[in-house]
Amino acid sequence: MDGEGEEHGDGWYYIDNMAGEVQGPFGTGLMLGWVEQGMLEPAALEVRRGEEGEFRMMEEVFPLYSGLTGGQLAEQKKVSKL
């Protein structure tokens, strides 16, 4: 658990491409924060909400992040603060 109020497996899960394992549950804010910091790549990350169901590409679930890498989002965030 990530401390953001996700209970009983109701948070976000993702497939860790490097380890090949399912990770989670994590809160929405934490997951999006990792994307914005460049730690997760929406175009290459499969996610699902809750313990069951099909995984979908993160950029499909969060269209705002479609076509951008985490590094690009982090750079945009820096520029917008200027």
C-alpha cells in the first residue's frame, strides 16, 4: 500500500517490465507522480484498477499522457514552473 487511502487491493497495479511481475496496489497520485518524474513510461506500461481484470496500456487509461514519455512530462513540468 502506498498510504494514499487505497484499501483492499482497490488501487492501481502495473506489470513491471523489467521483473515481469505485477506490482501494486498504488494510489492514482503516486502512479502519476512516478510518470511525471520519468520513472514510468505510459506508452510501455500496462495497468489495471483493482486486483482483477485485464491490463491496458497506461496511455489508454490516462489519455493525457498518450505519446509522452515520463522524461518529457518531467521536462514539461519544469518549464511550466518558469
